[in-house]
Amino acid sequence: MSGQSITDRITAAQHSVTGSAVAKAVCKATTHEVMGPKKKHLDYLIQCTNEMNVNIPQLADTLFERTANSSWVVVFKALITTHHLMMYGNE
């Protein structure tokens, strides 16, 4: 499994159409690729925690939805992303 899967690309495109940049970043940070989340996506999500107009509960719900995925890679990357946001994001 190398590269983004078709499912990941479609999901990211759906978030682009709906205008949810945060959900798109979560989707891209938790792809099916067997490697860690990309730094640029983690940095964007950390930046989002410092902004006033970002819905943090929605961000948490989006990450939680990714933990229900059937792929262990996606679940693990969602947990890594959650941990990273808890360590470096705004309270």
C-alpha cells in the first residue's frame, strides 16, 4: 500500500467541496499510507487550535470518526494526530 488510496482522495475532495479545511487536513493526516502523518498537516491543525473561528469539538469529532476506520493505519495515525494536538495545540 503506497500512496493515497482512492478512498482518501475522494474523501479529501468531498471536504474541499464542502469547504471544511479542518476536516480535509484531518483526512490527509490520517491516510492509508504506511508512514506517519505529514508535518504540514499536523502544523496546520495546530495552527487551527489557536484560531478563534475554528470549531474544536468538530475537529475532535472528525478525529474520533477516523478512529472507527477498519484500517489499523488510519486508526493509529488518528491517535498520533490526537496526541500531537494534545501536546502542542492550544489548551
